[in-house]
Amino acid sequence: DAGVTQSPTHLIKTRGQQVTLRCSPKSGHDTVSWYQQALGQGPQFIFQYYEEEERQRGNFPDRFSGHQFPNYSSELNVNALLLGDSALYLCASSLEGDSYEQYFGPGTRLTVT
Amino acid sequence: GEDVEQSLFLSVREGDSSVINCTYTDSSSTYLYWYKQEPGAGLQLLTYIFSNMDMKQDQRLTVLLNKKDKHLSLRIADTQTGDSAIYFCAETADSNYQLIWGAGTKLIIKP
């Protein structure tokens, strides 16, 4: 039973560039949430996708956008990268109806130079 | 807004019990969680408790919830070197999909 997978593992980008991160949920899960974890801090909620729509959004600018595909996998896109976007980006999946159990992937470490 | 607070560090001797504490402000919190993060790894769900419970035990882990004081604790019995990690407390309300997180408590094990 595959857990949550994310790609790539690490990424280095330059300020102003755009980046796409990918997530495949745990088998049987239909809901994907994205979190940003800066060094030494707890994760911050970016948004959650269910039924291919953004269901809830945290306090992040429109530069952060996402998508969910019919197979429940998801992408996180960040445009016009800033140095402050450097962080670990975590994807969590859950099953609608059991949404209190969120399982996390290993994350993508994004470095913006 | 909602806030979750934890001590940043806890140091215990191998074999002793570890008690990690957390306070939260959201009175509508429905679910409270403990996650474990090892270096370079993602977050592992350890356990969670519903707000209508006072205690939950799962092998070496005991969660205590004092809803009146908005205080949550995680006790790890017989702490081992493999328990070295950062432990995050998180909460969410029933009508909310996002988890609100503390900054994490780094558990240091002394031989």
C-alpha cells in the first residue's frame, strides 16, 4: 500500500522563476492538502483540494495555485518566486469523511536563490 | 486567530518518560494531534484525540487533554534513542479542513 509520494525531492530555483511540485495521495484517499514548512517552524496550511476544486485556502498570496487531477493527484504551482518561498513543501492526503486523519509525504525541499 | 504553543526543547534520559506539552487557544478545536518529524523526513501521525475525550493510550504513548485549560500533553514511556525527533502538536475544528500547528518540540535523548 503506497503512502503519499512527492516529487521532486529537492529543487533549486532563482528568484522570479516558477515552480511546480507534485503529489500522489495515499491509495484510497481523495483529498489533498498542501503545507509550507519554513526552517524551524511548524507547517502552514496553503490549501486543500477535493473533487478537483480548491475547498479551503490559508493565508497565502495568489502566486500559490494548485490543481487536482481525476486520479486525485495534485500539483502546487508557485509563480514569481521570492527568497522567502524557500521551505519544505508538504503534501498530505486524507479520505473525505475521515478528514481528521491526514497522512504526509516526505516533502519537497525548495531553495530559491 | 488560533494559536498553538509548545516548548522548543525537551531533554530526557534514555529509559525515562518524556512529557511534551502543548497549549492551544481555539475553543472550537475538535481534533488534536501529535505528529513526529525525524531529520529530513516528512510528518508521521503518531496519535490524535477527539475533544470529548480526556485520555488516549496507544502502547508507549499516552495523550492527556485538559479542555478547560486548553492543554494537551504527550507522554512517551521508556524513551529510546529512536524517539529523538521533533514533535508537533496540531489542532483543527470540525468545520475546518486545515491543521493549525505548534512550532515543534525537539526531544533530545541523553544516554
